[in-house]
Amino acid sequence: MTALIGIDWGTTSFRAWRMGAGGEVLDSVGDGPGILAAAGLPGGFRQALQDRIGDWLGTAPVIASGMITSRNGWVETPYLPLPLDAAALAANLTLHEGIHFVTGAVSDPDGPAPDVMRGEETEIIGHLAGGGGDGTFVLPGTHSKWARAEGGALTGFRTVMTGEVFGALRDHTILGRLIQPGPGSEDAFRRGVEAGRQDGALLGRIFSARTLALMDRLAPDQIADYLSGLLIGDEVAQGTRDAGVPVTIIGRGDLALRYQTAFSVLGIAARIAPPGMAQRGLWEIARIGKLA
Amino acid sequence: MTALIGIDWGTTSFRAWRMGAGGEVLDSVGDGPGILAAAGLPGGFRQALQDRIGDWLGTAPVIASGMITSRNGWVETPYLPLPLDAAALAANLTLHEGIHFVTGAVSDPDGPAPDVMRGEETEIIGHLAGGGGDGTFVLPGTHSKWARAEGGALTGFRTVMTGEVFGALRDHTILGRLIQPGPGSEDAFRRGVEAGRQDGALLGRIFSARTLALMDRLAPDQIADYLSGLLIGDEVAQGTRDAGVPVTIIGRGDLALRYQTAFSVLGIAARIAPPGMAQRGLWEIARIGKLA
């Protein structure tokens, strides 16, 4: 029997879970259209939902988090201030076209560097609900999020554009000209981390990805890994200057492992959270909101 | 009577001067083809020279500096180590097809971040030869150079990719999506410098160019100036952490003024060198080398 349908709906991703009475996953879908693609369908978001999980609909309440509540999503919802916990998210669900939408969070809205997130708050709630405890959280991606939780609530976060900057440097600056594809080099990645952790002078340090290659001290098929390490090394060194422990990486696959490696180069033990944090967070918010 | 013909030949620029017996400028050309364009002419570099200063040739020795001595230039010449002064550059001129080529400099060739320059060394020599004295030099551009001179010699430098990174972020990341052209805003630029000088965590700080705009705290036609200020503010704050005074900006126009403004926001007086440093440096090297 289905108790809850949960959706993590991002700009370019769609994941959904059918959950039972204890929050256990009965079924899942992992490859639906992100909001950019879904918005372009003739039937829009409703069609995307019907296409991917049509046979689940009507059997249980539906809860959704992520960029689906942004200006380009299905319904735009206001950001909630920090500190933010599961109860506040549950109290501020937006019911729209039969779906309960979890809204996002804003950090330092009146300060010099306001910041926002939509979706990551639910993953962190999932971690906390699972007994993972407070600490520093890193959610790697095109736009990485660094977040802090204290007393079971989200208390601060910052967006770091590492992934997108890497792509722009590789594809649209002189640093990419010498790059050749290769099998992947952890050694080059570690060298990059060592370079990137140095001193914060990133705009200068990145030029070494070119000069080392010109001087035959970096192979063409290692430049991309070196540059990736340099940027992630800078991110991790800057991010951990005033970060609390323990550090938890919420992410998957090669990218999560890269971050774990970068932390280890800096002498910091970072654990990778088990998969399923978004689903766990959706369940927690729905449970407190008495949807499930 | 012509005593020397000097050329500053860069990747995308070509400037030439006809000089008299005291090094005074008798005539100048400012808009010839850079090496990328010149290499594509049917007659190559020789044709570019003939087209632009053909009627000067044969009247005096020709000396040239800049990227024209790089792998993609007319003749590739080896870099000289630091410290480097005018005498060392004069002793290492390369005569090729009747032209005396000034070679470039290498910094920290065996260290973790080797760096190179071709052309800027001649501008700094020009400054020193003119009695400008030691200190820190900033040559803004696509790839800014930060250099240090002590005892009349170039003793260190670093390349900072500010200009090219700005272009890549503006044209190829989410930061550019909200940008609208405008008349230019010094206020927005100064706000960016204040943000960029903060803490070196640039990959995170740049995201404020988006969030401030989303929150209507930065107008769409001010985003580009804010982002420019943020990057230049980071560059200047990082560059001056261990830089000696005085600071001299060798550059022209709006970009030199932007850097001067950024220094002033940081409470540092930076002077802009008078124009003609490349020509002055070419004359000095030729004079010591007994070409003129």
C-alpha cells in the first residue's frame, strides 16, 4: 500500500519514489525530465508527471522539492529564513494542483552575499532525520552547496560555482586548448588539489594548468583532472577554514569521490552519505506535516 | 633621421615606432595585425611588416618584443630566468630575418606554478629606464601580469587570468543570463570590489552577482560592472597581500582606471604609468645592445 509519493525535481533531473507506511521505498523512477525539459512538453509539468509516474498518481499524497518551486518551475514559493528545520518546512508546504511543494531556503537575505537553495535543504533534513547529526555538509555539483546544521536545523549555507566555472574555463578559455581526453588521472587531480589549496589566489593559480603543460610537466590528457583538482582544492580549502566537523558529502558517483579525495589531501576525513537523502527528507517533512 | 624601428607585437595587437637618435618618437603605427592575424596572411609576418611599416624598413635596425617570439610567432626564442634586467635582454637578442627579437621571461620554472611573459618585461624595462624606480607593476588585460622590480631588475611575476575569466563567466555561465547592457556604473563596480576583496573564496562569492540581481538589489544593467569589480577586487586584494610599494599600473584607458579605482577602494594609491613604456623599453634594450 502506497503511503506517500515523493519527487526530487531539479533543473535537469527528476527522481521519484513510491513509499510505504514506514517510509520504505516500494518503487522508484530515476530518469524523468528536469524542469527545463518538462516545461517544454505540450502538457507541461502535469504531462511529465503523468508520463513518468502516472500509474502511481491518485494512490497517495504527492510531495515535491527542488527547483520545481523556482520562478521557472511549476509554482514559485517564497524562501524560508534560517535556522530552518523539518517542522518549519512542513508548516510551509504549498498545495498546488494537488501536490504539496516543499519550498527553499534563503541565507543572509539583507547581507552582502545573499544565497538561496531549493532541494538541498530536503536532503540535509533527510540526513538529520536518519540520525546523521549536525556538522558541515557538502553537496557537490554544477553549483555546489556548503551547509551547516546545528541543533537539528540548517543554520547557514553558501553556493560555490565550482562545476560551472570548471566547464567555462575548460570550454571557453585558453586553459582548454591543450587538453586531450584521457582515462582520468587521480595523480593529476591530487596535484591540482595541492595547487588549489595554497592561498586563495585562484585567478592566478589556474594559469599553471597551461604553463605546466607548455613545459611538459603535465601531460595533455591530465590537464582536465589537474584543473578540476585545482578548483575543488580551492573550494574545499576555503570552505573548511571555518567549518565544523564532521564533514558529510551528500552526492553520488565519481564527483562525490573526487571531493572525498580533495578532503583527504587536506587531511580531513569526510564521509559520503548513503544514497536516498532526498527521499528520506521528503518522508520526514510529509510525516511531520501529517501527509503520511 | 631614423635611428631605430621598434615593434610591440602581441597576439592580437601590433604597435610600431620610428625613433630618432635620442630615442624620440618620429612616427608611430598603432593598428597593425596581431600575430594570429599576421600568420594567416599569404606572405605571413613579412607581409604584415611590409604592409604596415614598409616605407620605414631599411632605414634603421628593427627590434621587436612580445608574443611574436612565442611558439605561434615568427621565431620561438627561449625564456630568460629572473632576475632579469635590460643588459640581459640586450645580450640575448635573437637576430632572425633581419629583425632583433627581444625574448621573454620565465618565473619559477621548476616550482609548482611556473609562469612566463613575452612583451611585458620590455614595458617594465621602459618604466625603469625612464627613472620610474622599483616596486610592484600591474599590467591589466585578458591575462593580467603582476610583476616586481628590485634593484632595477625584474625579480618576480605572476599571470592572473582575470579578463579572460570575466568573459567566460559573463558569456558562458548562469551569471550572464540576467545581464543587460548599460552605460557603466562605477558604483556597481565599487560594490563588486568590496565583495571581491573579502576572503579569497571567489568561487562562492561570484554567485552574489546572481542572487543580488534576483533579489532586486542589483539592476540588470549593473551586473556586469559588479562582476568585473568582484574579479578585479579579488585580484588586487590577493596581489597586494605581499606586494611592495609603490604600485604602478602599466595600461591604458578604461581598464587602467578600473584597476586604479580598485586599488583606491582598498586604500592603496596606485599611479598609472605614462604611455609609451614599450617603446621606451625597446629603445633602452637597443641602446645597451648597441643597435642604436
